[in-house]
Amino acid sequence: MKKENNYVIIWLLSGCLLLFIMVIVGGITRLTNSGLSMTDWHLVTDTFPPLTEEKWSQAFEEYKKFPEYQKINIHNDFTLSDYKFIYFWEWFHRFIGRIIGLAFIIPFVYFLFKKRLSTETIKKCVVLLFMGGFQGFLGWFMVRSGLIDNPDVSHYRLALHLTFAFITFAYTLWVALDLIYPNKTAVNIPLRNLARVALVFLVIQIIYGGFVAGLNAGLIHNHWPLMSDGQFIHDSVFIEKSTLFLNFTEGKSGVQFVHRTMAYVVVGLILALYIISRKHLLNTLQKRGTSTLVIMVFFQFALGVFTLLYGVPLWLGLLHQVMAFILLSAMTFTLHRLSK
């Protein structure tokens, strides 16, 4: 690691931390059904929540015009106090997004002015800048789907928003690792390729985690290792929708089946990577990466099982999402060390 890159590395890792916090708050927002509380989006005027009771009342009245209140909360004795609670989490989620934007752009301009960034790093940071902007668009694109007829966001859009946040985090971490470990060594191609395959399946698993969250598919078949009634594949997996493809992408049972089955695949690939890596001469960081990765994947698998068995309580659902983030971090670090 070059000394002149220290502040750039701290900046990038701080961005990773902020993205991590944002995903945690996003998980709370989803699990508390707070995502549709803010029915409009302005870059400046809703930076802070309403500051007077009159403004709160106006915001609440605006919320009442949309499907979530008209079809669900109107029947639940939903009060202004309840509205303030769900408003806070959505506002906080968006506020952190603004902080991330400022925390990226201001130092980026400073480092450009001070010529602290190489041409290669500048290109990567420009990619990160566009990724951050696109992630903001995806957030509103997701929320918009729940403000029209159906008082819930599209699970496709939710999964896209969630997965792209994970990918943005992973790429930010990768750019930081490039600066932390600038020296390249010989690459073990078979191990690197296996790690790449494991990463692909981990991302697919994250996508299906978004599907499960968006469809509330974790609230059914709360059994393990069988789905229920002594069945590994429950009958409902094949009969919810008109086609097999829709059963596995839009049916609650089908989506849960894919997510719980894909977990075995991810565990198997990472375990295979660990076992095969022991047969090769690896450096300390590579060994540390594969060892951490296999520990994290088993911990995440156990969390997934308990989250399902207990019917997705808030704290377990959130912990499961946080652990997915940590697992992706370990996967990114390991792949980086095996690649460069």
C-alpha cells in the first residue's frame, strides 16, 4: 500500500461503511413496512422531516391519498403517531443516501484537485459515481410501484434495488483493495474461476432474498429441512402460477423453494473452494480469506434457517440481511486476493 493512497483508501472504506449502514436501515424500512410513507421525492425540500404539527398533518393527509392507507392502514386505527414512525425510517433511509452522495462527491473533487488519484482510479470512481446515482433512481423506481394500485412495491424492483446496493458496495470495496494491495502476484486460475462461480451464485441468492422479502415469502412453510407435510418440494410450488417460470419468480412457495435450495449450492461452492484451496500453496491473506468465507457462509446458512423457523421476526430478518452483506464482503476480499 502506497502512503499517498492512505486518505483515498480511508475515503473509499468510509463509503463502504455508509453503504453498509444504508442497507441495514433499508432492511428496517422494509421489515417495518415504512417504505411507502413518503409519497413524493425532492432533492432538497424533504431533506429534513416536517418540523411542525401542521406540516406533519399535511404530510399525513397526502399519505392518505395512496393505496397503502386506503386499502390497509385505514382499517388498523392508523394514527398520526403511527405515521411518524414509518415516515422516520423512510426519511432516514433517504437521508443516508444524501450523505453518501456528499461523502463521495466532495472528497472526489478534492482528490482530483490535489492530483491524488491515478487515471485508473479516476475511471473507477466515475463508474462508482454513476452507480450511486443509478441506485438512487432505483430506490424511487421501486417506491413508485407501490403508489399506484397495489399497496406494496414490486418484488422485482425491490430485488433490483437491494442487489444493486450490494454490487455497489462490493465494487467500492474492490477499488479500495486495488489501492491497499497494488502489487500483483501469480494467479491460481482454477481457484479464481471457482471463486467467480461462487460469487455469481451468491448474487443470485441475494436476488432471491429480495424476492422473498418483496413477496413476504418467508412467512409460509416455516419448517426445515422439509418445507412442510414431509415434502422437500411442497405441492404449492408448482400450482401457484400459470407457468413453471412464474412459479419460481412470482409464486411465494416457488420463490422460497429456490432461495432455500440455492443456499445449499452457495454453501457447497464455498466449501469446495475452501477444501480445494488447502491443496494449493496460498499466501497468508488468501488462506485467511477462504477460512473466513467458509465460517461466514455456515453462519449465514444457520441464520437463514432460524429466520425461517421463527417466521421472520424483525431482529432475525435484519441480522440475516446484515450477514449477507458480511458474506459478500468476505467473498469480494477472497476473490480479489485470488485474482491479483
